[in-house]
Amino acid sequence: MNIVQRVKDIIVKPTETWAEIKTEQVTIKELYTSYAVILAAIPPLASFIGMSLLGYSWFRFSYRISFGWGISHAVVSYVLSLVGLYVVALIIDALAPSFGSQKNQINAMKVAVFSWTPSWIAGILMIIPVLSPIAMLLSLYSLYLFYLGLPVLMETPKDKAVGYCLVTIVVSILVFIIIGVISSALFGFGGMGLRMM
């Protein structure tokens, strides 16, 4: 799979791309190693650069996270996001029969992985910490991709597609909130340095 072309296609022409993705023969390992592992590294790496190397200035205050804390947080965030991705795929697959959809773990993983693309790409904005709200707004496109891809890959009846999407999104948000809580519990704010300019 050409990762650059796939990123472009899923963002620019999602409907056609979801139909193509449905026919692809891949394993969960291939989805991780050829796509998710690479793109999921963008937000934690950009955040590390922005908060530890460049820092954040606001009015007369400057914030910078220590190098050790920043790299540790980036690695843990990265690993937990990949774990969360797998959990979301399990949820998609487990909920499928409740919404008249076909259980298919590979297709559930495809939905989780490829719909997350805009969020990962928008993560590059974290290099400049003040742009992080823009990254979050751009990440909302992932929800739209999820809405388009879920019924196609999981063969959901049209009358149940919206409910399936909404329930899965809510449960997925809860998964990532739990991941955020775990990450915060491990790191808190101990690595942040505050200086007055």
C-alpha cells in the first residue's frame, strides 16, 4: 500500500476509497505496520517537539516540558493510542450484530485505522502548541470518515447505520478518555517548567 496515496485518497475521495478498502486483503498486522504505526507517531512526536523543544509562550509566561518527561509522555501516548485503536476495532466488531451488521474483525480494524487518518495528519500542528485547537477541529473530519466507512465495511443496513455510528463513536470516545486518564495519572504535570519572560 502506498501510504501517501492512501492518505490523500481517504481524505479527498472517501466514498470511492472505502469501497476500494473493503476489497483489499490485509491482516491486522499489516494495517498496523504499514499504516497505523507510521501515522500514529505524528501527534506524539509533534507534541514532543512543540512542548519540550520549542515550548509555549503566552503573554509574559513561557512553558516548556522537560526533555525526559516529554519523550516518556510521547512514547506512552503513542503506545496507548495504538492499543486504543485495537480496542475500538474490537468494539466495532462486537457491536455489529446489534445493528444488523456483519461481524468482521479485519473490516472493523480497517474502519478504525483509516477513519483516524485526518486526526493523525492534523497532529502535525502540535509542533506549534498554540495551533492545537485547530488540530482538534481538523480531527473532526475523522468522524465523518467513520460515518462513511462503517456502514460500507461492516455491511450495515441503512436504517441502522446512524445508530451504529453514534454508539460506536460514544464508546470510542470513552475508550480514549480512559487512555487520557491513564496517561495523565502516569505523568501529571510534573515535567512542566514555568518561566517568566
